[in-house]
Amino acid sequence: MRLYNTLTKTIELFQPINPNEVKIYTCGPTVYDRAHIGNFTSYIYWDLLIRALTLSGYTPRRILNLTDVGHLASDADDGIDKLEKGAAREEKTVWEIADYYSNYFLENFHKLNLVEPTKICRATDYIEQDLALVDLLTQKGYAYETSDGIYFDTSKFKTYADFARLDLDHLRAGARVDFSSEKRNVSDFAVWKFIREGENHAMKWEYLGRFGYPGWHLECAAIIHAELGETIDIHTGGIDHIPIHHTNEIAEVEAAFDKKMANFWLHANFITIDNTKISKSLGNTYTIEHLEEKGYQPLDFKMWVLQGHFQGTRNFSFNDLSGAKNRRLAWKNRAALAFQKGIIKKTAISQAILEAVSDNLNSPLAFSLIDTNELSFNDWEFVDLVFGLELTKCIQSIPNFIPQLIKEREQARLHKDFIVADDIRAQLADNNFTVIDTVDGAFWQFLA
Ligand code: AMP
Ligand code: ZN
């Protein structure tokens, strides 16, 4: 496979560290609110990555985390914890909020037919590992204590600016004039936060005789080290993660263990909706549920996402979603025709599709190959393995009476009994099917 690597800013040939197992980590959602379609966009692309790796003969070992504590509402180290914010909004406990929105996320994850990660890790299950990492960073002189937390000293980590090509001088110059924090450098960040007097923070753990909670980046660093060990093959996230979250993860892990954190970094671009950013205040934080209410299936949305490349900017509109829905239906019906006509054996097109997605996840190219070539039923089954769009399962499991009705209609037409033939067409429609007459005979098709 060839993949664009944010680390080197080039497309590189992917080679795993261990040929038998590809170690992958994906930064998961903060479970304080309903995950929206923007959030799911990147998970859909990583699903394609996992499927392409598997079909290329690799065995992915993939960890996804759920941020159920400590992700502050601003990327700076002040501001309120997102979980606390959710709890205040809904008058629930933070634990209830985390549980509810974790389940919400996972339900949608399954609706999109995304391959189950090897393990899903909740940040709150790794506090011990977090604190061991804080200890190690402190011992090695990378972390220092202030009145409100333990901070990472970015000036000690010489390559801090490299990953995101950060301009630290510019950052320094742009820092607020009233910058009164005890931080040594503007770019220093909290690895552990202490709870201040009078501050309401329900999730808390004792460290150095005070109560506190982990900084956001620390959980990923600790989970990766605990679950995947040193130097992983691929780390994925959204482009928003590059300058802060991933830059800080790298600093923590590489400073602590003196090993490269990940060989490949993949970042998915952002989608906009009607050419505006997705935001609560604009009322456009559509969820998969919203799309379902409007008559779309979750997999129609997956189809829409995969029509574009993971590095491209995408603009979502319901008009384009309808286009994706129709395209998916057309593919299902083409697969149904191949099945009924007995065009079964896999062809070279399957290999061409795999090659397209293996070339930096070029799903748009793979889609155009599908549109412009004749596929056998086994090719369509392969398309389902690559993209998880569930085009073929429904074909093999259609009720027996559907092909039976098609035969009865043929007989009726032979006997010029058009009233019966029309009645059968109506029965088919009631069951969400239709019939097409071709030179090769009549075949059933899905209506939706
Ligand atoms: P959060 O739960 O807020 O941490 O968001 C999880 C991730 O979803 C973000 O870090 C982004 O990588 C991704 N994300 C959020 N908004 C969008 C968007 N509009 N398009 C694509 N990805 C997004
Ligand atoms: Zn992360």
C-alpha cells in the first residue's frame, strides 16, 4: 500500500514493523454529546484503511479510545472539561453522560458497518498508566509542577515544532499580553490538572496529595504504550489534531520512551455543511439519526463520504446525499442482476478496485471503476468487503416469493393476462421490489 504520511508530507510505501501485525491507533470521540456526521467522516475513512489492509493480507491490531474525561472545551489548558459541561447541561452525572454518549457513538459506529476495533479503551480505565507516564516525564526533566497542574516543558523537547511545522516564535509573539500563567513556554501544555479550590470536578484521582485529572493528550499516549507498545505502524485522526493533540502526544511519548511514536500519521480532512462549518450555534450538527429521519440509510451517508478522498475538503448537502443514495441503490440492483443472470465468477476488476484503494485510499477512483465496468456477483461481494456498503447480503436473502412472483408475471404476460401481470407488479411494489424487462428476460430489482 501507499499512504500519505503527515510526518514526511509525502506518499510513502507502507511497510509494517512486524509483517504479521499492523499496529494502529485511532483517536476516538469525546463522549459528552451526540457524535455528528462530521465526526463519523474520519471513522469511515479509517474503516476503508482497515479493510484495505486486511484484503492486502495484513492483520490490523487496532485500538480506538473513548475520551470520557479531561478533554477541556478549549485547546488551551483553561476552560471547562467537556464531560463536566455535558453533565451540567443535562443535569446528569459525568459518568452517566460518558456512558450514554459512548453507547450512542458505538450504536452509530455499528450502523455504519465499521469494522470493530481490536479493543476500545476508555480513558478512565488508564489513570494508573497516565500517572506512571507523568512520573516518568517528571523524572526525566520534561515535566514541571505549577499551582494548577503538571506541565510539559516543550523547550526541553527539541523537535516539538517539527510535526506540525509550528512557528514557535510567532506563537510566542501572539501570546496574550496578560499571559500570567506559570507556564515556562507558551506552547507548554498540561499533562495533569489539579482541581482548584471551589472547582466542581466529579472525576478525580489523587496524585501528589491533591485531586486532579489527566490532560487530554496523556490518555492517548498512555493507552498506546499500554496496548500497542513502542513505535506503532499507523496513527490516525482528523486534521484538527495535527498542531496540538498529535504534536503533544508525540512530545509525551517520544520524550518518555526515546522511541519514535508512529511510522505513519494519517489525517482526514474536514467536511462542511452547505459550505459552512459544523457547529452547534449554526444548528447544523446533523447526526446519523437525523439522516435516518429524513429517509436515508446510514450506509447512504457512508457512500457519500467514500465518494470523496480522505484528504479532500468535502461539502455535505442533502442533494448530494440523495445522489449517493441513488448510486448505492443502482449498485445494489446491478449486483442483483449479476446474481440473477448467473454472472458469478470474480474478474480482474476486483483486483483493480483493491489497487485503487491501496493507492492512498483512492476510493473515488475505485468508485469510477465500479461505475464503468461490468462486475460479476463475486466482484460485488468483494466491493462489500472493501467498503462495507452491504450491497449483496440482501440479495441472497430475499424472500422466495419474489422470484416466484416474477415467474408468475412472465406466465401472465405470455397469456396476455395483463390485469394479473399489473397486479403482480403492485404486489412487488408493496414489498419494496420492482421488475425490469430486458432482452434476457424479466428480473426483480429493489425499489429502495
Ligand atoms: P471530538 O469528539 O470533538 O473530539 O471530535 C472528534 C473528531 O471528529 C475531531 O477531532 C475531528 O477529527 C473530527 N471532526 C469534527 N468535526 C469534523 C468535521 N466537520 N469534519 C470531519 N471531521 C470532523
Ligand atoms: Zn489522541
